[in-house]
Amino acid sequence: MTAARQPLIKVENLTYQYNGAQPVLKNISLEIGRGECLAVIGQNGSGKTTLVKHFNGLLKPSSGRVYINGRDTGPQKVSTLARTVGYVFQNPDHQIFHDTVGKEVAFGLKNLRLPAEEIERRVNEALEAVGLTGHYATYPFNLSKGQRQRVALASVLAMHTEVIVLDEPTTGQDYRESVQIMEMVKNLHEKGHTIVFITHDMSLVARYAARTVVLCEGEILADAPVRAVFAQPELLARSYLKPPQITLLAQELGKRAIPPDVISVREMYDLLQKARADKIGCCG
Amino acid sequence: MAILEIKNFTFRYPQAARPALKDISLSVAKGEFVGITGPTGAGKTTLACCLNGIIPHFQGGEATGRIELDGLSIFNKSTAQISRLVGSVFQDPEAQIISSEVEQELAFGLENLGFAPVEMEKRISEVLELAGIPDLRHRSTIGLSGGQKQRVAIACALAMRPEILLLDEPTSELDPVGTEEVFQVLSRLNHEHGITVLVVEQKTEQLAAHAGRILVLDDGALVMDGEPWQVFARQRELQAIGVKIPQVTKLAGMLGGSDKYSLPLTVEQARIYIERLVRS
């Protein structure tokens, strides 16, 4: 297999159980290519976090294999995998442990034994990217939760990893903060990073992901482009999900020449304007 | 009759430079379903804590103005008195649920208040019914879904037979179907049992569909207070504040909608509105 064609992340018959309990993941197989932007969705407890924790070795398969860049994660240390896969936890407070924002962001870079100037350059760049310039010396717990989420994101950004995994990066954020964080993620994707994110917010999936994997009780229910998945509300309902409101509206209007896979308000607006114009055209 | 009356209420946390709530005045009648929204830091949770007595009883700070529950100032009531009037449900059900079985969880508050077993039995059956979860009675609290856990938390709050059910972002950790389950229970409690519901929520699509009135807080001030269509008609202002407009309402706004009849709040209303629009 040549390096260019090999998937960045390859999951092969992955089963995982916590301490001998019922398996949380059941025989999952999945490939993620370089430069993809993938959303993992599914009901509470469907195995989303358990799956993505395998990508940087925080969890190792009970059976099956996970390969990153063609190498089995089984024998690799988390610290080695962390050079390729950055992981932003759902709760930033599970991640942040330094007394200043700057030290927090520098932590991983020091572990890479980079020269001091390089560390400083990357920390400043990452803080700027998340809109926290000037907070180098701030005590992280004096920041709002939304800001702490961005500190956690900055420490992952600074690592310049090929893959960035984000577990519900917008939970507990307000609308504006959610959009800010996702715009940052989009930016990274455009710069060539491979992105995997978990969310319950289907409008964010519609807006930012190209492909989505739907998990249900530890199995993959669907793995397809976002539009194709949202066009199947019965399938989503099996994992306690619903398409975005605008997609539901398209499906209700379906018989009237509106396709069932509309995923943005703007798209719907344009279709309706066209439908109205056509109507006038045919009657006038 | 007003069950809650807030007059010129201002609150500042200890050592804070600026007040968290500024000159809030509003009145809530018995049986209303009120949604409270706004960006982070707007004062939503602070307001909720002022209504269930956490402020000022457990948290210092400086308050001016009045808050009256059922005609009496909240500052003259003990937290025990307040808890019989206001049942609270918080963001994270994990932080609230302490027992290993649903029935025990429901019995906990009642036992503390010294209810007789017969009365406890009656109330437990009643609130399980009200929260739509009679089948969960003997289940372990550990294996429940997020939506089920929050409905257990709601049932617990209802066991005290409060006048007001106060919820602070009860669905922020729930999947879309869990979110819908919680709001359907709230709607039913409100419509069929007349319970006053106050819910702090970022998910404005749910508020638009279920609340009769929406309050928008921004930077500690009450900046909007009206029926959902009145609030969501102010789309530019909402965007500036950072409040999400439900997709179907936003679409209607782009198509020129501006009043109660042209600003649908649910998918069903939007379907009817658009079919009419395309036909005309």
C-alpha cells in the first residue's frame, strides 16, 4: 500500500468493552482519509467518545485494530500518537491543569522538546487563532467556560497535528461562541488538517461536515455524505437524532419540488424564490 | 394572579465590578410557560439562582429591588419554604441524581420532609406519571439515557408539588430526541396541570415551539420580553446579541414575514405558511 493512498485513520473490526461489561463498540470498521472533515453523531451513550478515544490511543481495542498512518496503535504510546492526533476533550476542565494559559498551551510543545523560541512562536500563534491574545498570563479558571474551551483548543492547535479530534466542542457554549469555535475548526480544515468532531447539534453538522458517521448502540448505522444521511429521517430516529429544522421542512414540502436534502436556510430560500418565480412564469 | 413578581432587581456578586443583573422588572402569572435565553454571561443562571433562593441564601452579594414569590419577598423566606414553591432542575442530571434506583431517588426528598409512607407512595406514582416515566420506577439510575435522567430530575422536583418548575439549561447535554422528550413533558405539565414553567435554554427552536413567552437577557439586562413571534421578529437585534433564530422563523423573515401570521415557529406552521406563499 503506498503512503499516498493509505487512509490516515483505519479502524478494523474494532470492539471495545469497559472492564468486561457489555461491549460499547461492536465490530466497527471505518476509514478516514487525509483532509476529510467528519462528524460523528448518535444518541447519548451510543459510543461516539469511546470510538474517537481510539484515534489517539487513549483507549486500545479489546479486539480488532486501529491504524494511524498505517501503524497499529496497539503498541504505541499516547505521547507518540499525540504528535499525529490532537484531542480536545468535551469538558475543558478535564484537560487544563496549569496555572496560566500560556503554560497550558506550551505544555505539549515542551514535551516535544522544541526550542524555546519555537514554543513561544507557536503559543502566540495558537492564542491568536482562538482569540485569546493577551491572555498568556491569565489564570485559566478566571476565564469563562467558553474561553477555557478555546484554551484547550489552542493547546491542540499549537501541536500542529495532522488530525484534530473534538468531542462536543460547542456543548455549553452560546450560539455565537459555537459559531466562533466551528469557524476556527473550518479554518484548520481548509489549511489541510483532518478533522473529526462529535456533536448533537445537527445544524453544525450540516454547516461544517462533509461526511457523517451515525452510531447507534455501538454500531455504525450509516456512514455517508451529510446530505444523504439527513435525507433519511427514519434512520436518524433510530439513533435519537433529527435532521435540522430546515431539512425537516424540506421533507414536509417534498412533493412540491423541494428536494429532501436541503441543509441550509439560504439554500431553501433560493429554492423557494425560484419556485415562486416559476409559478409566476407559468401563469403569466 | 402573579406567582412571581420582580421589581427593579439588581444583583452584584461579591467583589464583582459590575452587576450580574441590572434593574430587572417582570411579572409572571400562574400557568405561564416562560423561556429565558441570551448569550453566556448575560445573567440567565444568576436570575434562576435568585428565584430558587440559592442567591442570597448560599451565595453572598449585594441585591437591591424586590423579588416576590406568591406575594411574599423571597428574602424573608427560608430555602425550605422556597423549595416548596419552586422546584429546580439543573443542567447536568448526573450532578443531581444521587440514588441507584429511580424510586429511591424520588423518595429521598419526601423522606427528608417526613412524609408518611402512604403519602410518599401516592406522590411517587403521581410524579412518575406526570414526567411520563412510570416504566422507569424500578430501573437503575445508571443505565438511563440523558433524556430519561432529566425526566427523573423533573419528577423529583415535582414530588414537592411546587407552583413553579424552574429549569436551567436542562437539555444542554441531551441528544435531539432527549431534548424533545423533556420539552414535551414540560408542555404537558404546563397545559394539562397548570404548572408554571420557567426554563433557561439556548435551544431557541424548542422555546419557539413550546413557550408562550420568551425573555432575552443581555449583559445583565432584560432586553426583550414577549410572545415568541414578537421576539423572533427582531431578527437583526437577536443576531447582534448572539441569540439563534429558529431556522424556519429565519427563513420566513428572509421571505418578508414580520407578524404573528407570517412568522412560523414550528416546522408544521412553516409548511402551511410556505404552501400558501408559493400558491399565491
